[in-house]
Amino acid sequence: MGQREIAGPPSRVIVADGWARSEAVRQIKQEVLGPFEYPNVTEAGALGAALFGGLAAGIYRRVEDFP
């Protein structure tokens, strides 16, 4: 069973970091995935890791407390 059968069709695609920086790769991915959006942050992966590190260290009590 594939992801779409489990989760349903995507309503939007958000891309960040890595391949999203390459114009050529973005064009190919957009042909396959359709239009996508970019988050309002740079280095989204590093930001997420830092926030979850803060959760593990007790700086944040729950995900809803993230800025």
C-alpha cells in the first residue's frame, strides 16, 4: 500500500533545503509533484532539529510551545 492510499492525496507540497536550492531539480520535481510552496524560514531542517532538541532538554514543554 502506498502513501496516497494511507494518507490521501496531498493538498499542498512544501519544500525546504537540499534539492529545493537547485533550479534544474526544482523544475523536474515540479513536473512530477505539481506546484509547491517554500517555508518562511531558511535552513528549516536545522531549525526543526534545534526546536526538538529544546523539547528534549526541557526548554519547551510541548510542541505547541515552539515559537
